[in-house]
Amino acid sequence: MNIIEGNPAERNFNFAIVVSRFNEFITERLLEGAKNCFIDQGYDENKIDVVKVPGAFEIPITASHLASSKKYSAIICLGAVIRGSTPHFEYVSMGVTNGISRVALDHRIPVIFGV
């Protein structure tokens, strides 16, 4: 059996984090957790770019733009969509989910779903 996995000792990567401002009381905590995880693992904080977008629906297009730059080893997408009494939640959730998946497939880099 062959096991293929990344080398955690390798730290020469650039990362982007796309985070939505909507529901900021949640997304700012997600952002802090992500940044702390990178720092705890020994990654250089200066190799992590954070891009803030208005809401979750804007995450995929921004992630796609970042992926097109070929500057990043992976893109982390963070947002919070809260279910209300209208179908808006389903529309936004479906769009964001499909969009983030498409970015990963189109650009062939890891795009982490944290919405």
C-alpha cells in the first residue's frame, strides 16, 4: 500500500483566506482560528493574504480571481450563512457551495470550504 501525503515540515507555501464580512461576529472568529492554526504549525504569517468580501455569495468569484493569479498553494474560504424564514439561505448556500467547488476543479488547487 502506498500512502501519499503532504510534508508538514515543508513551509514554503503561500495561502489566501477569503472571508465574508456578513455575519462578522462569526466570520472574524473563523478567521482568527485559521490564522492561529497556520501560526501554530509554523507557517510564516507574512505568506498569508486575507481578502474580505461583502458576503458569502462573493467568496467564489474572489477565490477564482486569487486562484487565477497562480500565487497561492491553497485558498481557504470562510463565511457564515444563517437560516432564516425565507428560501434565501438555500440560494446562497447552494451558490457558494457550487462556486467554491468549481474554483477548486477549474484551477486545480485546494480550495477549503469553511462556510
